[in-house]
Amino acid sequence: MSDIHGSAQLGERVVIEKDVKIGKNVVIGHHSVILQGTEIGDNVTVGCHCVLGIRPAVNQRMRKSSKTDQQLVIQSGTRIGHLVSIYSGTQIGKDVFIGDHASIRENVSVAEESVIGRAAIVELNTKIGKGCTVQTQAYVTGDTTLEDHVFIGPCVSMSNDKYMGAQAYSLQGPHIKKGAKIGNNASLLPGVTVGYNTIIGAGAVVTKDTEDNIVAAGVPAKKINR
């Protein structure tokens, strides 16, 4: 049995599996699917054609998640757009905004008041801090850390596999420190650290760690100002 508060508003053909918890004043749009074990807090809005609580599926070449038994938790005040997919084991904080067509994989944490933009992709085992912005069509690779108040511009791309599958490698995405800003279409290579309050210019390719409080741009990215 699921626990659905009487004030919840469910659209047409909404599917809710067992052991789902839905809080007060939740609105779920038409044709959305809430999968087993998902928890939705008070005053959450979910758009149409969303799928929440997806269990990850893999083949022999793909990495298996170590935490497949955990549920998706969406805290109060969060707003989710249309055609959004969010996997199990992920924690979405209070007052987060998730745009249409966004995809968030398993074992991700998104802290309060962050924004995940339209068609953005956040891969598994990623941590996103408070008040972050991940803009339209940005790709946040797996095993990445965004500290608080980080800005990721449109179409930014990141990677976590140094050898692109050619040999064994411990996957590690970028670590972007508090207050850093990444310009649109920039690319970040595996394991790089972007310093505190640093700005990466549009179209830059970050191949190594950057200092704090600088502006870096170019291919490869180099300090141009402080």
C-alpha cells in the first residue's frame, strides 16, 4: 500500500506503485509514473509524463551501482517539469527546480534551492551543493562534485574516464569549488579541480587544476586575469 495524503492532486492516468509516500498539497501531472518506494514531500509539483524512482539497468560492459536498494526522496517545495526522469537512490533537497526533459541518475544528491535546467543530464554518484545552477543541456558526468553556489552554463560537458574505456581507471569527474562559474560550451576533463570563485570562459577546455579566484579561458584553459 502507498501513503498518499488526501490533499494530493493527481492528473489523468497517473501510475503510483506500492510503498510510495506522497505528502500534503502535492500536484502530479498527467501520465506520470511514480515507482516503488519513492518519497515525495509536501508542496511538490511534478509535471506530465515524468518517471520517478527508476531502478538502474546495466549490461556486462557497464558499471553496476552499489546502492540499488535505496529509494528516491524528493523534499518539500521542489518543482519538477515535464518529461523528467529521476532514478532511485537519489536525494533531491528542498525548493529545487528541475526543468523539462532533465535526467538525474542514481545516487545523486542535489541540495536545496539548486536549479537543474531544461534537458540537463546529471550522471550517477554526483553531489550538487546548495544554490547551484546547471543550465540547459549541460552534461554533468558521474562521480562529480559541485560545491555550493556553482554555476554551470549551457552545453557544458564533463568527463570522468581518462582513458575512454581503453584501460582500467578509477572514474573521477571534476571537482568544482564553491562559487565557481563555468561558461557555456566549456569542457572539463576527468579529475580536474576548478578553484574557489574561479571563472572558466566560454568554450574553454580545462585540462588541469586551476587556482582560486582567477579567470581562465582558451584551449587549453590558462589564467588570463585574477
